[in-house]
Amino acid sequence: MNPRTPLFLWALALAGCAGGDPNTATAGPDGRAADWALVDVNPDSATYEQTRGPSDYAGSVSGWYFAHAT
């Protein structure tokens, strides 16, 4: 292994942690993310054919995954 490799990896990891607030790119004037809604098209879901969005989970932690298959 090159003796500079650990130093380079450490610097790269540190650079990835640098920067300001990561939410500023998508935050509105009030600091909150924009609200949106999509129709749930999963027939096995309890909310099938209902409109769902971040506001449905206000005060909770939620993750969103967008997939498309043909």
C-alpha cells in the first residue's frame, strides 16, 4: 500500500463532512422542505390509491424511495 493512501482517505472523509447545512438546497424560506404528494400505486399497500406526502408524517422520521420499473 502506498504510504500516502491512509492520509488521502482520511482527507477525503474529512472533506465529505465539510460544508454548511445539507438541507439548505431544498429548504424553503421557513427552513422546512417543500411539501408534495404522490398517489400510492402499490396494490399491497394499506394506503393504495391514496395521496401520500411528507405532511402525512409531520413530527415523525420518514424515508422516501422513488423507484420506477418497466
